[in-house]
Amino acid sequence: MKKDTIQQHTKIANDIIYYIYKYIDTDISLDELSRELHVSKFHMHRIFKKEFGRNVYETIRSIRLQKAASLLLTNKNSTITQIAKMCGYASQTSFTKVFKEKFLMTPKEWRNNGYTSYIKNILKRSSSAARSTADFSSLKPTIVKMPEMQVYYIRHQGYDRSIKETWQKLQTWVLSNELHNVIQIGMHHDNPTIIPLNECQYIACIALDEKPENPTLPSLNIPQGVYAKFDFGGQYGDVLRFMNWVYFDWLIQSGYETTTNPSYAIYHKNHFLSEDERFELSYYIPIKL
């Protein structure tokens, strides 16, 4: 396949995922999206599946359920029916069915502390996170407005040590093109404390002061928005434990809700590239009142 065709397909896939996040609380019209992108629905599905490793409908369902799982805990005054509608479900019955298929419990059971057993099982699948003794209880965020950022990236399927190989490839591209003032960013389309680690989409990104000449990597835009920014350091395994804490402890108690924008980490020291597997980072979780 020609390079320009690959870049075109990557742009189409990124436009689709952006559209899904933007309209996740509506009845998403793939016919309308197909017309906007000037590509048939057949090719749209094929391109998306090749880029993301799962089809459009699976992605819509996954994002809706991640949003619902968070809202059930943060929106204490909303009924399950109201949350189902916020996440694009026509009825509580249909919502309860798909929620139970994903999380092996009903939305009511999840809300009544059922989520604690689920996320413990997720953490156990990462031996490094299970061994982590990091304590984030005294960590306080700064609330910031972040601008939209264009980044160049390599997408990675799964959240584990194999991410190192993806970062090494990205670092090779940076060094080969003699790029300077590079900001390293790890972006999460999926929440690895809710979605099984092998299914998570992690994106290794770099932001640059200037656009490189003839870039060979695809680019996307991280949305602008209001974020809670947490600055901390640690070792491999601590980040997953932090995400568990920030979503299921801090966020629930904070009075904020998260949004469908992806969370991301700006690395000051990248544990996927450092020999000692230690990191220093700023983690940004999108919030709203």
C-alpha cells in the first residue's frame, strides 16, 4: 500500500474515533459520518478495524460503557435510567443487559460497591501493579485549562511492558529526523482500570515545537479542555495503581465528573525508555462539574 494511502486511511480512522467521542451520548449516525468522510460504510468499517483492531460498533459500546461505569459512581443523584440516557441508551433494560455482559454485574450492583471487586481483578492481571505499594492519598491536583495539541504517534494494543517497543520505535523516528524539544505523551483512549489490559488502546505520542518536514508518522489532535493535573514519580506498575486511585477514589470524592476526552500523561522521565523503569510525569484527567 502506498504511503499516502496509509496516511489517508489513518486520518479516516482518527476522524471516526473523534466523531464517536464527540457524539457518544447521542444516537450516532454512521450513515452521516460516512457522508462527511466521503467514504462508503464498508470501507469505513474496514479501515477502522485495521487501525484499531476492533470494529466501530464494539468501540462505541466500549466507550459508552466506560462512561457509564464512571457516571454511576460520580453522579450520585442521577438515576440509572438517567445515566443510561446520558450514555446513548434508549432504555434502562437495554443498558442493564449490555452492562452486565461487560462487567458481570448489574449497574445497581456496580454502584453498590460491586466495582471494587471488579477493579481488584483487573489490577491482579498486572503483576507489577499488584506488587506496587504506592500511596497517592496525599496527592493534590492542579486544575488547568490545556490547549489542543497536535501530536505524532504510534498506536499500541494492550497495556503492558511491550509498550517499550513502541516507544523505542518512536524514539528512533525522533533521532533519525534530528528533532528537538520533544514532549513525550502517553494517551489512553481506554481506561485500563476498567477495560482488560490486553484490550486497551495506548498511544505513544510526541508533541513538537515545529512541524517536521515530510512527516512519515500519522498525527492527531489531543482535545483542549479542563483537566485535573497530578504531578508524581515512581516505578513501573505505579501508574496503573494511580489510575485506579484517581478514578475510583479521588474522582468519586472530588465532586467532579470525567468527560469522554482521553486522559494522558506528559513524561518528564519515561519509564518505558529509562533503564531503571522509573518515571516522572504529569497526569491529566479531563473533568467537569
